[in-house]
Amino acid sequence: MPNDSEDQPHVPIVCEQCETTARVALSELAETLTGHNERLHDGEELAVVDPDVADSLADLIADDMGLFDDGA
């Protein structure tokens, strides 16, 4: 039986402190980041979604919500 996470988008995460990168199923993202940061960094949020991806997603969401509209 296939794993449900195989059918989901995978998000790149990075930890500059550990010098590691990974791709994690969207449904496991929060748990993976929290677990890594708790185990290895005393809860400090050092492992994060790849900043370039996070910025691109934020731009897409803002555009979809009309936040870039000039109000005209």
C-alpha cells in the first residue's frame, strides 16, 4: 500500500546550523521542523522552509488575495 505522503507535494527545508537540506511531505512539515528544532536546537527555530520557496509562496498568496493591487 503506498504511503499517503508520497502523493503530496514535498517542501524543501533547510537548517544552516546543521548544514542540511531535505524535502518533506506537506502534511509532515510542521512536525518535522518542530521535531528537528527541539531535538537539535533546544527549540530554537533554525530549521525552516527554504527561504526562497517561502518568499515565492508568500508572493503567490498575496497576489491571489489582491494585496498587490494598486487600489484603482
